[in-house]
Amino acid sequence: MTKVPEPGSYRHTIRLFLLLGAVLVIALVVRSLLVPDSFGVLGHFRLDAIEEARQSVLRHMEQDVCQDCHDDVVGLHAKDAHAKVSCETCHGPGAFHVAAEGEEGIHLPEGQRPCLVCHELILSRPGDFPQIIPEDHYRFVGVREFTTPCTACHDPHEPLFMDRDLRTARLHPLIHRCRDCHAGRFDETLARPEEHPPIFQCEYCHVQIAADFAQRPHRQVRCTTCHLFFRESDSSGRILRDADPRFCLLCHRDADFRSDEAPPSIEWPDHRDDMAETEGDLQKQCIDCHQDHIHPLKVKTAAVAGSGSEE
Amino acid sequence: MDFVFPNELNVTWTVMIVLYPYITGLVAGAFIVSSLYHVFGRYELKAVARFSLASAFVFLLFAPLPLVIHLGQPQRAFNIMITPNFTSAMAGFGFIYTAYLIVVVLEIWFVMRSSFIERAKGTGLISFFCRAILLFNLYEDEATQRADQKIAKFLAGLGIPMACLLHGYVGFLFGSLKANPWWSTPLMFVIFVFSAIVSGISVLIFHYLLVSRLNGWKIDQPCVRSMARYLWGFMIVAVSLELLELMSIAYKQTEEWEVLGMLIREKLFVSYVVLQYLVFSLVPFILLGINSLFTLRDRLANVMIWIAAMMLLVQVLLMRWNVVVGGQLVSKSMRGFTSYFPGVWEKEGLAVALVIFTLPFGILWLFHKIVPLFPDVEKYQD
Amino acid sequence: MTVEFKNSRRQMLKLLAAGSGLLVFPIGSLVASERKPTADGKYIPYWAYAVDTTRCIGCCACMRACRDENDVPEGVFRTWVERYRVDRDGEVKVDVATGNDHVFEPVEGEVNRAFFVPKLCNHCAKSVCNQVCPVGAAFNTPDGVVLVDQAHCIGCGYCVQACPYGSRFINPDKHVADKCTFCYHRITQGMAPACVLTCPRDARLFGDLNDPKSRLNVLLRQRPYRLLKPEMGTHPECYYLGLDREVV
């Protein structure tokens, strides 16, 4: 087609494009008015948002705050097995309790559940962490009712009545439990196969004690039940030879919740007071008299449980 | 194989987000048809040129609706234009949509100016409405009409890349997410564009044949056959790209294939393998292929084409569903799946989706009452 | 536990007081992911997190503490603990204690290996969530924490889709995006995040990477660690000590 196209008339479009232009300009102006004030200062965001994020309500406090009012409990707690468990792990958030200066309460755990949340045996838990199957544990320590709360024996702030601060306890090479590698149940009847990788067992080093112990009444109790071991690294940990009488009493205190198969139990301190002949006897601990039931010990004083290795 | 991260149990992008790319897809496809006529001189499409432009406009009006319903804070929706973060594909939505809406509105203004003028000469509310749209300038002569045509042609050409961008950015939005193995592919942009065109042409064919039949109008046969041929061509490209993407991940079998293969074989087997491909791709391919390769009688051809168009409408919807929802069914832990099916009456449920999808057709009918959309059956100037 | 924190708390408070003054004024030259102190010499910490998976016992005290501290609604999680069980055939089973009290029940079965893995937002230095937020409601603070501007967020959910770790969610009460904030309101006052505070096993650790003497830095020098999904290129600032190969 060679015909030259005739020109068009665009006058009727002026209003339209003017309107369009006006709308765009107004939109741009409105947009710049609506941009939040602190936007773009540090980056493509509202700087005020950082300050707003800092204004959230605090619900948890920190451990040293609890000490201001509860220093007796905190003192006990800091020396025992739960030293690294913060107060609010079990008691829940404490900010309101602190702000009300104790007028408003804090959560007080009840029953077995709060303890079993950590201490029930679950396969995925690291083997070195103290865990129990509740029925087995109750059977072993001779408690009749499986619903007896843990706190009947264990004070949650002093669960093991450790006789010394863990940080001052003796270092010891790593003690393995079967569960450390085998995330299944510990089966005491299993014989150790010959090709099993070598692991340290107590009797390798402590030959005589182990041989002697095997003939004593406590022979079904594992060494690490009383010689509490806390793993610190991949090769070592701290061992405690807990001589605090209250520790022995965890199994041996007489109570109405004991079962018929319970270990021999006594009243305390009645038992010691009855047996005491001198003033000094009133300071004695279980191990001072009951070495026959355990194994030969070298004790320096009644209050400090053993030092130096035995052979 | 049944683990999902705990925050993945609820699916965040619901059927609303399936509907949004579907509607913008209809827009893009309808606009392409209109531009085929206005820009590329495909004069056999004259019968639907105006109708496709109006369809594009009406669907475009409804496109933001599913998004606004989905937003947690819809009253802040304009934040994407006030403080857009341009590293985000989603930030493009506000500007692309607005610009494209302006282009489509302008093109309608110029293409249908004569019809508006004719309608404006009269009394009544609609006439006043038309006068307002014309900005109260009812003058026209041959020169202005030539100008109108030139500008319309320019806008139609300008609108093609914008339509592709409007729909393609959604594809990029999904395809650029490295965290989601089902979505992450460079092909996503192109797949979305081509399947959008398929859905757009399909809705035009579907609607045109249905409306013509219901009103007893004479169907412009060359137009329908031409659209059917375009549909067949675009459909081949779209499905080929989708299959290419599938073949690529199925062949490479990188780490995510273990869970994606399970997604395809189990969770999405019915909606993806059976429905999207075997039923709603293969059958229209055959129907349209026969029509494109052979010349059948008009009536038979129209029935086959209409069925194929309807099936392709469903195919594209299924494709959107399988992409959007399918991608969220897979856990980012690569270890399991969650599940999702929209409720009927909830805020982002099926009832609302149905309303959003059918309302545009009602608005088109209103549009037709104001300005005739089918020049073949009613007087027109174009 | 907050052993590292208690020692440097006073120093931290002093520095943070100075640092927060800095945040009020424009310091346009500062790039959010920069780890060194700024040119004008004011100290800004760079917060990071470490998880010791060999120590976690799955008590989920952290999950409960986080929920209490941050008002997290039920059904969504700012942090969680995954339990892995690898059986004798090598098949991996994973679960999370999503029930309301967050307690793992013992499960029977023979396993080869089993362990717990705490998870939380990794506060990536090059986070995808920041990149994809359309309105600029996701950002890195100068001290290395990724936050959500909940007053500006439109609740589109793009960041939730973009996070490779599943750390983000739409808060069902507030209808905006939400996630772990490292307890920003606590760490800016020299306290530890609630999860770190209540973990009874030192399985969760928090500290300042800009301080070469911080316990976190010492630990990262001594022990091998892995990051989650490093191939994503997000540079997460959450270091997993002793992470097993099955963890994704």
C-alpha cells in the first residue's frame, strides 16, 4: 500500500492525558507523604521497629534475681546436681513474681511429671544423662506405689545431697554405660562379646575393690549409683563419692510408701542417736560404721568422704 | 517419611493464591488475542477483538481481590507501593498492575470511543456515565478516529510485554524461591506466561461460543478456527515446557527427587498425573489437533473446540493448583508432606473462590449493556 | 545457661547503652551484615547462637519458655526440638512434641542412633526472608538479628515460603509474620534469650561474635560445627555443634 496515511487529530486526547498526568502526580505526592518517618535510615526498613522490638514485656528474669530473696534455696541448689538448671526452668517465668515482690505467686511444680519431663528414659537422650524407667526405679529402691511423687525422697533443690560442690570433685576418666553407645535398654544379662571395642569398666582399675564388693550386700548396686559421675568432656568427668547420710537414706529411709522388697530401712537421725555412745558419735556418717556392707574404705574424717585411691 | 517442620502444618498460600495467577493468566491471554488483531493484523479475529479487550479489563479489575482477601493485614495493602522492596518479586505487583491497568483502560477508551460517543448521546444515567468517561468531549471525525486507531495500536503493542510481565512475575515469584524444590526452576516464568495465554484464549473461545449459542448469534467461523489454531500452538508450547521441567527433575534425580517423586506418585497423582496431563492436556491436544489439521464441519468443529477450551481452562487451573498447593505440601525437611483442602465457607474457601471467578462474567455482561462488545452482531465502529 | 553472660553483663550494658544511642542517628555507611565495629569506633555486638546437639535431652523447657516469654500462640512455633531415631535399617524417623505441653513420650523400638536437635530461626546474614519481603518489614538489625516489623507487615506470607528452615509463620492472632527474635527485648538488656536461660543442659548457647573472648567464639574455635542447609547460601548465624548427617 503506497498511500500515505493521513494525519490524525489528537486534540481530543489532551484532557485524557492531562487527567492521567494529574492522577500520577497526586499518587506520587500521596505516596511520599505516607512513607513512615523512620523508613530507610539504616536500610529498607522502619528504624522505629528496632525500638519497638525492644519494648516487649519481660516474662523471665535471671537466676541472680531469685537469690535476692531466696538465697537459702539458691545456695543449696548451686551446690547440687541441679546447679545448672535455672530456677525458671521448673518454676516458669518469674518476672511478675519479682515485680510484685512475691505477692503474686510463681508456678510450683507438682507430682512426678515435672521431674519425668527430663528424667524419664527416652532413647534419644544422651546416655550419660541420668534417666529412669519409673517402674524399674521404684522397684529397685523399694517404693510400693508408682504414683509416689519423686519429692518424697528427692528434694528438687538438693536432689542427690551431694557432699561437695561438683566443681571441686575429683576428675576421672570417662565412665561408659551401655546406653552411651547402644541407645537401647541396658540388659544386665548380656555377656560382653569378644569383639566389642574396649571400654573402661570399674574393675579394670579397681580390681580388688570390685572383687571384694561382689561379695557384699550391695553387690547388685552399680558402682556409679553411689559414685556419682558427671561427664565433662569426651574423655573425662568428675566423680563424687557421696558420703552424705541423706544420700544413703534415699534408699534406706523408712517410710510408709516402702514396699516389702525394699532395702533394709531405718529412721534417721533416730538410728544414729540410738547407736551413739559418745558425743563424737553423733557426727558420724553411715560409712563410718557400715563399711562391711559396702567395701573397705579409707576415710580421713567422718565429714570428708575418702581421698586417695584405694587398691 | 511423615515429618514436617511444625510451622509447615498449616498451608499459608491457599486457594486464593491459586486463583490470583489464574485470573491474571486469563487477562494476559485475552489481551494477547486482542493484540493479535490490533498489532499483528490478524483480521480474522475481528469478531472477538473488542470482546477480548473488555474481558482482559474485567478480569484485571478482579485480579487483586483474592490477594486482598488473603492478606493478613489488607488495610496495609498499599505498603507495597509506599515502601516497595524491589529485591522482592512481589513488590513489582503494585506498579506492574497499575501501569498495565492504565494501559488497558486507555486502550479501551481509544478502541471503543466511537461506541461510547454513540451511547453518550441520550439521556439517563448510563449516558451520563459515558459522557463522564469521555471527559465530556464528544467530538469525533475521521481525523480523530485515525488518531484513536494509532494510539490503540501503540497501546496494544505496549501492552503485550506488560501483560507478559504481569503474569510472568508471578512465575518468577515462585521459580526464584530456592527454599522450595517444587517451585525452584528458571522455567517457571515462561511456563506461567504460556499457560496464561492458553487460559486466556480458552476463556475467550468458551465464552464467545457459549454466548453466541445462547443468544442465537451467527458464529464467526474463521475467527473461531483461528483462535483454535493459536490455542493448539500455545498449548503445545505450554505443556511441553511443563513436561520439560518434570523430565528435568525426574532425570537428574538430585537429592530432592526422593520427596518430589513421592509427591508426584502419591499426593498429587490424581490432580497432576491423571487430571492435569492425561485427561485435561491430552484430550484437548487431540481435539484441537484434529481441528487444526483437518477441516471438519462447522458444528462439529465448534463442539470439539468448545470442549477443548473448557478442558484447557480446567487444565490451567489444575496447573496453578499443583504448583501453588503442591509446593507447600512438601516439607522443607524433605521428610514428609502436609495436606490441604480448602473449606467451603471460610474466608479463603471455595465459595469465595467461586464468587470471585464468576463475578467478572457478570460485569462483562454489564459492560456489554453499556457498549456493544460484539461488532458482528451489533453495529460497531472499529 | 548464662555463664558467659554474667561475666560480661556490666560491660555489655555499658556498650549497649552507647550502641543504642548510635542506632537513633543515621549512620548510612553501615551495612547491616557488617561484623566489625563502625568507623566511628562505637561498639556493636554481632549476636549469634550455637546448639550443642550432643547435650540436648529433649525436655522442651525451651519451647515452653519461649511460648511464655513471647506470647506465642498454640500451633505455631518460634523454636522447637526435633527427635531423630535412626533404626537398624538406616531409616530415619523424626518427630516434634507439638502437643500443648511439649513433652516427648518414650517410644519403643530398636534404634541404632537417636538424638535431639533443637531448631530455631537461624538469623541468616544473607536471609532470603529479607530479600523477598515486598514492603521492607523483614530486616537485619546492625547487631545481627533478623526481625519482623509487625506494624508494617501486610501478612502476605512470602517470607514464610522463602525460609528454607521453616522458622517463620503467620501469627494466627496478629495476622502478620512472626518468628524467633533472639528475645531481642532481653538481649538488648544484657539478658539471655529465654530458651538459653531455661535450657538445663547448656545445649543452647548465645553470644557475641564480635568479642573474640566470648564463650561462643571459644567454642566455635574448639569444636567442629555445621550449618543447616549451607548450600542455600543464606549464611545462617546458628552453629550446630555435633550435628549428625541426617539433620536437614
